[in-house]
Amino acid sequence: MTLILPKLYRVQHSTSFTHHANHEGFRAKGTYWMDYSHWFNPRKVTKHLDWKDRSLEPSPFISFFDNLKDTQMRASFHRKAGCEGVFVAEIDISNFTPYCLRIEFLEGPIELNGLLHTPTTTMLFPLVELRSKFHLDFRIIQSSEWIALSYIPPEIVTYTNF
């Protein structure tokens, strides 16, 4: 069986909470070496999804969409809100493989199914997976949204102009 991977798109602008540079790719401002249970939990994921949250402890996640319609709507939203430098990047996930991240909690382990880029250890997870495992409020989740932990390397980023 061949796994068909979606295309992923990142909307970025000059005041995005994720740092971007062409030669560096994308890096979450909340990049710290902590146990996965510190980041992958209902409270942290919910805070990440709140666009207005600018916590003292920034999110380690980077958001993406798996379809152009939602991507274009988000880019349009930011342009209408007066954001400068709005652009869309396509993330090449053709070299990612299925991956299961096991996270230990006091209540027991949780396994998150996602994708892994082995050379860079970049991990991607669909939010519907996190919604299911963490029992998140379905109203805050877009079914097309994915998150990466910490970093997207420049070699898998293509810049587009949608």
C-alpha cells in the first residue's frame, strides 16, 4: 500500500510568532529541550491555537494547512488585518514517513500518529489526531491544520505566491 501524503502550506507574515529566514527555514520561538509531555498536552495545544495568545512561554509549534483553500483564506485574513509581508510556503513532505510518538504521562502513555523527516527529525502531526487523543474542543480545530514541533528546515520549503 502506498501512503499518499498531503501537501502542506504555511502562511507567514512579518509579525508571525514563528521565525523565518530563507536560509534557515521556519523555527518556533518556543524551542526548548523539554520532555514531550511538557508540550504535547491539551493546555499547550489549545494555547497554540489561540491566535491572540502571546504567552511568556511561546509555543513550540508551527501551524500548516493541508489544502489551498484554507491556506488562501488565512493569508487573506492576515492581509485584510493589515499584516505586512504575507506569503505562503509549500512544505515538501514527500520524504516523510509515518511515525508514532509515544509520550509518557502520569495517567499513562499516549501515542500520537504523525510523520517524521528522519534526516532532520522534523515531526508533523494532524490536529485531528491531537483532538482525538487529548479530547480537545472540536470548535478550535480546523480539520485541515497540522503542526510541526520546533523546526522546518529550509531544504523542504518552496516559496509560492498564492
